[in-house]
Amino acid sequence: QVQLQESGPGLVKPSQTLSLTCTVSGASITTNSYYWIRQPPGQGLEWMGVITASGTTYYSPSLKSRTSISRATSKNQYTLQLNSVTHEDTAVYYCAREFDDWGQGPQVTVSS
């Protein structure tokens, strides 16, 4: 059974960097593609980016300038960094494996 668990702060101040880590169990992050997806309040799901099995990354054009996804294969974890956050980055943030398995999705609020 594949499980994903997001971890990171639930509150980030404007202009700072949002950082979330996804810990994967039951599958290797080197054999599938892993995504970050978010859902702002009252809105639909937004695809943010992906890191493939080979470690190649792709980002949403609207977020590309502020987003970075990396991984630690020894820990079977991958990390999202979103720079220069604003209130519009308040959302539930999900990590997902091939859109088949999802983490619980913590709420991250951007507020001073």
C-alpha cells in the first residue's frame, strides 16, 4: 500500500518561502512521477509541478518562476519550495503519486 504524507508549517508570512516535504512509503520515488497540487479556498485543483522517476522537473507556467521541486532519494522524500508567497498562495497542498495515491493535504495559510 502506497502512502504519502506531507509535512511543513501551516502558516507562512507574505514574501517568505513555503516549504513542504512529502514522505513516501510503499513505493520508490525513483520509479514513478510525483506531483504537487494545490486547492485554494473555493477554487478547483491546480497542478503545480512534477518530478519524474529520472528526477526531471516540470512546472506550471504560472508558477514556474517561484517554484522548485527536489528530492532526497535516500529518504524517499521530495520537497516543494514556493518563493515570495502572497495571500493568494493560501491553499490545501497535496502531494500525489501518478494521481493515483494522494497525501492528506495540509492547509497552508499565508498571513502576517
